[in-house]
Amino acid sequence: MLRDIQDEINRIKKEKDICILAHSYQAREILEVADFTGDSFRLSVMAQKAPQKVVVMCGVRFMAETVKVLSPEKTVYLANPIAGCPMAEQMDKEMISMVKEQYPGYTVVAYINTTTDLKTVCDVCVTSSSAVKIVKKIENDKILFIPDSNLGRYVAEQVPEKTFKILQGGCPVHASVTAKEAVQAKEAHPGALLLVHPECVPEVVKLADFVGSTSEIMKFAKSSDNKEFIIGTEVSIAEHLQYECPDKKFYFLSQKLMCHNMKSTTLIDVYDCVSGRGGEEIAIDEETRLKAKKCIDEMIRLG
Amino acid sequence: MLYSKEVMDHFTNPRNVGKLDNADGVGEVGNAKCGDIMKIYIKVDNGIISDVKFNTFGCASAIATSSMATEMIKGKPIEEALQLTNKAVVEALNGLPPAKIHCSVLAEEAVKAAVADYYNRNSIEYDKEIFGCNGCCGSCEAAGD
């Protein structure tokens, strides 16, 4: 049954010349029909390079928006319109404009997990894998980091020479894991290395053997000589790694690491979207797009 | 102005952020599904809330209301903390944008949950009716399993 739907999606996307992007947190059956998989920024870069004029994003809204910002000439769909990112929506443009007035002279660094609207009032974007490198390269010593306070604190620790103002936002999924759970997981699997995403709280990050973005965690686990790993990011990453590395063992750091938004897209949503019966076309006005793009261009310049 | 001076102040410089290792009561409301998680820790001495900390990952309004709520119950008798309403927190913040009023409900619920936890730990009888929520964020469904 699943295979039949996948075959049909593959047939339609070929017929209509559609490029499907799937974030790493998507289910295996969606990754299998995707032209590109990975983190949100990689996907938006791949979409730019892809020859197709129509792109379907299987992920959350800000990711589809980033694709549209970088590829305005393409028709971009979000496969399931209800898939949002709570963290991306925690801070709004009006609020951050007012915060900027309180902190003049600060460079506003926005995690890429922000809305396009919010990016219009920010200076530089970062991903979780590029944040430390980019913040180090920013000419200014005063950094206002939004919206993830845990990632912000992690970056601030790596770049002690700069002054940070960090606001109290964050990913409710990663932030829900406690140090107690991390200690318990390590005790339950003494031979395993704990690999943690910097969106987790600092007490959990401190216990990690390796801290990195989702892509970095996957790369580390695949190339490591170690045979067991506790995965401190969305549960699908442990599942994908287990599938790709059957000779190794992967454990969830916590069952709470389940992103409902990422899981809200199903294979049927992808089918409906490529068939023209579902999904939502992303529309961004040109002024907003250009302002938000400046923030992403600056990330590319410094990255 | 969309956000009051008080909201901006409590959002950019939230009071009582953190956790209490030896808390007498802990209240956790919201969940990852609804996008806000709020945890409030209270220390109780002779019926008085002697210390309070919070850890919220949510929108600016949720953070400002958590911060203000902790300020409003600190040093107060526990019964008085139970009287805290989201309306009083919003008034103390000099208002919230209408679309953000629902975020203030979370702070009231978190304080009540922390007090209920304190009562449960100490086998103190209480009227469970006063801890009823209005189910606005749908987290009850998730908490039920």
C-alpha cells in the first residue's frame, strides 16, 4: 500500500516536473520519495540549484518560506499547511523591533528557525551548525541572539570574547529533556556516547560527548568507531541512523523528543500536494522577501 | 505601541528565571505540542512562598507573564498565591495584545499546579475544583496518557 502511494507520487512528480524536499525529521516513507533530504538550509540551497520550477517542502512553514525567499521564481508548496514551528513563531517583528531600541548597537542574530517576517528586522541568520563560526566572524562584539536561548547560551560559551543579550525563547521539544533523563540514559547504556543538539538545555548539553546540529550528529554517529549512541535530538534521527547503520545501536535520549509539527505531514499529504489537491502555496511580498534575504545573504557571506 | 513598557521589561529581563533544586512544589503546564512549556518551582516556609523560580520556553507574552506572576506570589502566603488570576497578571503588565491574552492563562495554571503539588506532597486536603483549567491549550488530552 505504502509502496503504491510512493510509486504514484514518483510518477506524478516526474510528469509535472516537481522537486520534493524532505527535512531529516520526516518519516522514512517521505524521505524515500524526496529528491533531497537534510536540514532546512541545505534543502533551500538544493531547491535553488534544482531544475524544477515547482518545489514541495515536507517540513514546517519557515522552511518552505526560506525556499521561497531564495527561489522567488519557483512555485513553492508546504505539503501540510498546519505544520508550523512553535519556536519560529515565539517572537514577532514588532517585539524584536522594540527590543532593538532597548539594545542599540547590537547585531541581531536570528536562528534560521524564524519566520520570514521576523527576519526582516534581523541582521544575520545562523543555522545550528554555523552559529558559532558566524558569530565569531561578525565584526560587532555585541550580539542579540534570538529566538533559541539554549542555542544562544551554547554559542555564547564558545565565543566568550563577545557580549550577548539572549532572550528566553526555545524549542519546546528539545528543551523538555532534563539532565536527570540524560543521566538515566547514560546509566542504562554505559557504553553509548551521548550526542546532543544545542537546542537542549545547558545541563543536558554539559553531559554530552558530542554537541552538534542534526546533520553533524548523523555524520558523527556514522563515522565513529563506537557502536552505541544515545541520540539527543528528534526521535526520527535515531530511527534513520538505525536503518542506515544496522551494525550499531541507537537509543532515544527521551521519548519526549517527538516533534508533532514535523510528524504532522504524512505520505498522503505529499500525494495530495503533488496531485494539486492539497498543500499551500507560499506567497511572500517582494519587499518582505528582499529584507529577509539580506539576513540570509549575510549568513552565506560569513559562513 | 503593541507591547507595554512592563511587558518589554519582563520579557527582556525576566525575574526569577531558573530552577530550585529543593523545591517544595513544582508546577508544569503546557506541552511541546501546543508550543509553550512553563515550569514554576516554589519554596514554602511556614505557609509563605519564600522563593520562586520559573523556566519557560514560549512566546514573549508567556515569558513576561511567568516573570510577573512569580514576582506577584513571592513572599506571599500560599493561599494568597492561589487567588492569583491571569487578569491580575495582565493588569500588572499594563495589558497584553488581545491575541496574546491566552498566554497569560498558562502562568496562572502553573502557579496553581505548583501549589497543588505542594499540597499533595504534604498530604494537605484541598478543594480540587479551584485547580480546574479552561482547557484552552488542549494540553489536558496530552497529559492524560
